[in-house]
Amino acid sequence: MRGLACLLMLLPFAQSFASELKIGIASLDVTPKLDPKKPVYIAGYGPNRKATGVLDPIMARAIVWDDGKQKMAWVSIDVVGLFHDFAVSVRKQLPQYSHVLISSTHNHEGPDTLGLWGPAPVVSGVDPEYMTFLEKSCLDVIKAAEAKSIPVTSEIGSIHIPEWLTDNREPYVKHDELVTLLFKDPKTKRPAGVLIQWNCHPESLESKNTLLSSDYVVSTVKRLEKEYGCPAIYMTGTVGGLMTTFRLKIQDDQGRELKDGEIAKTIRYGEIIAEKAIESLKKSEPIQLTPFAIHTQRILVPMENPLYQAIWGMGVMKRSAYRWTGNPLEKNPVEIKKVSGVSSLITEVGYLKLGSLEVACIPGEIYPELVIDQVQNPVDPGADFPNAPVEPSIYGNLKSKHRMLIGLANDEIGYIIPKRQWDEVAPYCYGRKKNQYGEINSIGPDAAPIICGAFRDLVIKAKAK
Ligand SMILES: [Zn+2]
């Protein structure tokens, strides 16, 4: 009797925690139309790479989450990146959602959506009509995912696969953990959806390719959909510093080594990533993904890169800019219309808790060093800011067993480089004659301290609630 009373007392308490999770996953073809009068410029690598055909469609994929109290939508699009203004505009049209996250896979074989890869170096390759279509497509794909939403149980698997990444920049540090979530219909016990999060540049078709493609992502998604007989979604993670497929040794069925840039290599790499996700699920464990706790912080980051300032000033990079006051949490940022001193951009960091899964949402291409606490210490004496403090690592703040990082989340501000590893001025690190690639595509050396600091403060504030 006493036992039963205890149980009855516990019931409402238990229910408040174990709310039912519903999810739905959908996809939509968002391939730009090819029209000889209006070329589609392919993003990534150099300017003036005009699309001549379609290898596989550019897709927008969405997962809609519902914990009974709050609804969330995550969208992943096969493009190079989307600015914060884009996410803000989509969100305004979805007031019924507690949170909408827009991310890009950082695909280097899709249309220019940032403005950096037009017909000439400082001419935008963005088609405004396509951007309007893409925005509407986000709404459509979210709606389609919601229509497919069903109650599910969830399991999670993860696997470390450093052998399937190349790091193109010293110091060589990889964020090599692949995370997979598998959702099942509790009635039929059959898979209802799969989400994979991986940390690599979809750029394996390289710079000479002129066919629109999502690079290896399509093969990963297809292979997973075939295995589980349900829709899949690919989310990109830690891709900075620089996580790529170049020089990976991959063979075909006959044992022939596939070359970089070869379509067969791209397809095989995508399949391998899916096979690793399947392997990760062989040792999966059930995970409770409700309730949701959503925390976001708007921040300002100074646009210190003179190249970014110049192209923004020329209207090539179309996004709002603000006066930089030195305060990333400035309450009343003043919008500016032309370059005057150092300006800043508004962006956002997010900390999402889905039951016992912690998710870091980072607005660009963060270096693995900053995620897994491996910033060089001591730093190479050639670095420009050798005394800059080591940033608080992203995963250092996440204490749950299960975690995930979504990169290019609600923005693409470029590389987020540990400040003390910033290396633009001679002498260069590691005895190099030339500086390594990276800084030219970063908003500036203060991005990492501001973003990592803001993320740490956001988690501290969230946990104090
Ligand atoms: Zn990149």
C-alpha cells in the first residue's frame, strides 16, 4: 500500500519529464533552374564557375521536433552558407515555432548564396530571385515535415572515425566524432527517421566541376534511407581548421584508387560516412529527447577582416552591419549603411537541450581545437597573438554523455579560428614561408573569443535556471 502511494505521488513528476516526442522529416528539391541567359554561379573555390548541368539535386531537408509543449524546426540546405538575416526572415514567418534553426551543409558544388563567387572576384553570384525561392522553400519543407510528424522513440549512436577526415591546416586536430539519431515508430518498431551529424567540407568534387551537386551528402542520405527505409537528414558540424576529404585513400570495388575530384570518389565517400553511421547505431542506446530547453544569445562580432569590410561596402556581401562599440552584447546596435571604421555583424549562438542531448549551435566554421579543447598551448612563436588566452572550449561546457554540434547554424561568418593560432603576419608558424589558408575567410581574430565566451555564458545561464 505504502509502495503504491509512493508510486502515485511520483506519477505526475515522472510524466512532466517523460513527455512524448514527435518528429517528422521531409525534403524538397531546391535546385536552381539552369538558364543560359542567367547563369548559376557555383560557390566555393574561385569566381566565375558557371553550372553546366545537374549531377544530383540541391535539397533542403527539415526535421520538426515536438515535445508536447514546444515545437522546433531544423533545416539543412545543400548550399555554401546562409546569412543570419535569412534565418531571421524565415523565423518571422513561423511564430508557432519556439525555435527555427537554419543550417547549410557548406556545399562547395551548389549555387552561390553568399555573394562571394560571381562572374568576377568582387561581383556577387547571388540571384535574389533564387534567395526568395529558397526562403519560401524553407517554409514549405518545414510544413511538409510537420505533416509527417509522428510519435517516436529515439536511440543514439556515435563513432570516432579520424581515418575518414583530412586536416588541411596545422596544428592537425580533428573533431572526428560522427553522431547518429535513429527514430522509431513505437507501434510498428520500424524506423521513422534518421539524423546524421558529421564534420567535413562537402567539396570533394573540387574546383573544376561544373555540375550542380550536393557533393557526398546525397550519397550519405541515400544510403541511410535505403538501409532504414525512412527519410534521413544530414547536419553539418565542425568543419573549420580545415576538415576535408582531400588526399583520403578511397578505392572502388576493383581496388582501383579513386582520384580527388572524381565523381566515383565523392559517391563512395558519402556511402562510407553512411556505413559508419550504421555501424554507430549497432551500439546505439535509447535516449530521452524531451523536454526541450532552448537558449539563444544574439551577439555582435567585429568585422575586422578588411576584405570582408570592402566587399560588404561594395554591396557584394548583402547583410546588415552595425556600429562596433566593443560590446558583443550591445543592447541597441546602430545599423550602418557604409563602411566607417570597424563595423560588426549580428549573429547568434544557441544551446539546445533535447532531454539528455546537448546541442551547440555555432554560426560558422569553427576550428576543432575550439570544440574539443585542443587549442595549441604553448602556441607556435610565429603566431600573431601568442598571448591571447585559450578560449573556453565548446564541449568543455557540455557535461552530458550525448552531445552534438551544428555548424553554420543560423549564419555563416566564415572560419572561427583560435585567436592565439591567428597567423597572417610574418614570421609564420611552423617555419612556413607562407601563411596557411584560413584567415582570409574569417571575420577576424576576435570572433573565436567572443563566440566561445558567449556560448560558455549561455550554458552557465541556462544551467542556473
Ligand atoms: Zn569552408
